[in-house]
Amino acid sequence: MYSAFWWACFSFVAIWVQKIVPGVDFLAPGLLLCIQLEKKYHIVWLILIWSLIQDGIGGLPFGYSVLWYSSILVLYRCGAMFFDVQSMMFALLCGVVLGALHPALTAMMSMLADMIWVQDRYIFEGILQAAIFPVEWLLLKYIYPQRFRHEPV
């Protein structure tokens, strides 16, 4: 129960920081941490709630965040075969892949919505995502309370 409150507080802070640094998803490292903690029900609820929030307040058509968070799940499953998924190197790899994926997904969704795609802006946002993701993941890993790690849903 307390972990649900922790995730709600994290969501509030992450969305607030996204208003300050637009174009960077501060919720994504939290999803990776939740996947690493193997909290299956939390993962489902977080993806559902965060997708509705991201697609509701974003300027792109519905589906961007579904593809974004699904790519994190796929990246984790594929990376688990080759890497230690609890390591900083894996978080760096995730950051780089997601940083490269951001401009590609944004371009695809912009074309679907018949919107103008500003290449420089979205590439810069991808670089920011790649740089911020591992740092935020490491911070979350250390501030997530130890007693919540084994708390039943």
C-alpha cells in the first residue's frame, strides 16, 4: 500500500519536472525500476495511468506513449538475455536506445498527425533523454525505500 503512495508521489514530481524540461520523459526511468523490481501489477497500472496522462497532455496523437512504454518493456526483455539488468551499464544502454527512439517515434507520430516535424528540436530532446535517463534511474534506485522492495501488492 505504501509503495502505491510512493509511486503516486513520484508520478507527481516527474510530471512537474517534465513541465520544466519539455520533451524528456521523466517517468520512463521509474518504469524501468518497477520492471526490475518485478512488480507486475504496479507495472500494468503505471503504464495504463502514465499512458493516459502522457497522451492526454501531449500534443501528439494517442499511441505515442503506448509505443514508448512498450519499447521499454521490449528493451528490458531483450537486454535481460545479454546484460545484467540491474547494472548502470544497462541503464546507460537503455538511455541511448530511448534517446535514439524518441526522434524516430516523434517523426512517425508527427507524420500520422500531419504535423510539422522540427528535426533539430527532437534530436536535441533525444540527446537530453539519453543523458538524463541513466542519472535519474540511478537516483531512483537509491531513493526507493528498501522496505517497499518486498512489499506484497
